[in-house]
Amino acid sequence: MLTTTLALLCLFAFLAGFVDSIVGGGGLIQLPAMLLLLKGVPVPTIFGTGKVSSLAGTSMALRRYAGKVPMRWRAVGAAAITAALFSFFGARIVSLLPAALLRPLVLGLLVVIAIYTFWCKDFGAIHAPRLPPNREPLYGIAIGVVLGFYDGFFGPGTGSFLLFAFVGLFGYDFLTASASAKLVNVATNVAGVAYFAFTHQILYQVALPMAACNMLGSALGAKLALQRGTGFVRGLFLVVVCSIILKLGYETVIQ
């Protein structure tokens, strides 16, 4: 592995960790860079290597949020456990269905999310859980099933979908939703790493340096989110969602 290539991968891992720790979407930065710089490496191996980096970053972000942001553990825990199971399931059957079929659907959903978030100025500004405590775990399980499977099968925008779900369905503010999404992301990344490690599809000499840089970026991003509050998270959320829309839109048109 050339030193320059590894340095560039670490730089992109740092940027991915920074963005992902706040609003998700770090995969938009890290994965394309890996596909470009690791030419000749099988795509599943690239996915597995990237999952190690992502797991390190999301774990660091969760650690920074823990104790500083209120967490509804029953709901978020139910979502995390279910998401991990269905993420593994999604990764197992990814070869059975063409992921390209999901692209137009995801694109449409993201456009709706962006318009709704931009239009509703108070959306996610106030932390006001709206579900009864006994129903929150059920909604968490539903989120885990849908987005866990999606993350294992396709992936782009999972963190942003989680963030929107915790704000829109549960009534969390953007900061609390971001912390909650990190716990679910840790669970799905653990499942992904377990699968790729078991099938020997991880380049550890690349994954470990990238993981360290992703953690640094994630720590910085979480610190900034805690300092700047929900308004900052909301603004960056819109930027990331619009970036995903442009990326998926471009891929849908040219393919």
C-alpha cells in the first residue's frame, strides 16, 4: 500500500467521521474515496474495510454523546438490537436483488425529507417525545427492521434516515436524535464487521489507520454538535441530505 494512498484514505475517513458523528452520511465521503483509491480490490472487501472505520467512528461519537444528551434507552435499544439483526440479514441477501432498484425510491424519500425539514422551521428544535413509553420500543423495533435491513442491503443515507425517524416519529430534537442514531449505527456496523470478518473480506492494514482517523473526526464532530446545539445539526442535516439527493440523482440518470 503506497503511503500517499493510505494518507488520502485516512483524510477521507477523518472527514467522514466528522460529518457522520453529527448527521450521518459519512459513507458518501468515505466509500467513493475507497472505490477510487483501492482499484483492483474486490468491492465486498472495500465494504468490509470501510465498515471497520465506520464502526470506530460511530462508537467514538456515541461515547461523546453518552451522559451529555438524554437517551430513551428502551426505544433506542430496541431499534439497535433489531437493526443489527436485520443489517446482517440484508448483507446476506444483497446479491439476490439489484440494489439499483432502490435508488429511485430512496431518492424520492430524501427529496420529501429535505422539503419537509426546510419547510417546518421548528422541526427538531424542541425535545418533546410524543409517544407513550410503552409504545416507543415497538416503534424502535419497526425502525430497526426497516433501516437495519436497508443499511445491510444498500446503505447510503442510513444515518440521515435514522435521524429523521427519531425526530419525526418520536418527537426528539435534532441533537438527541443524532445521539440516538449513533447507537443504532454502532449496532448495524458491529453486525456488518462481524459478517465481513467471518468471510475474510477486511484489509486490516488499511482499516485500522482509517479507523483511528475516523475516530478523531467523529470526536471533533460530536464536540462541535454539543457546543452548537440543534440549530447547527439541523442545518448540516439539510446539507447532507441534499448532497445524497444529488449523488443518487446523478447515479440514477447516468445508469
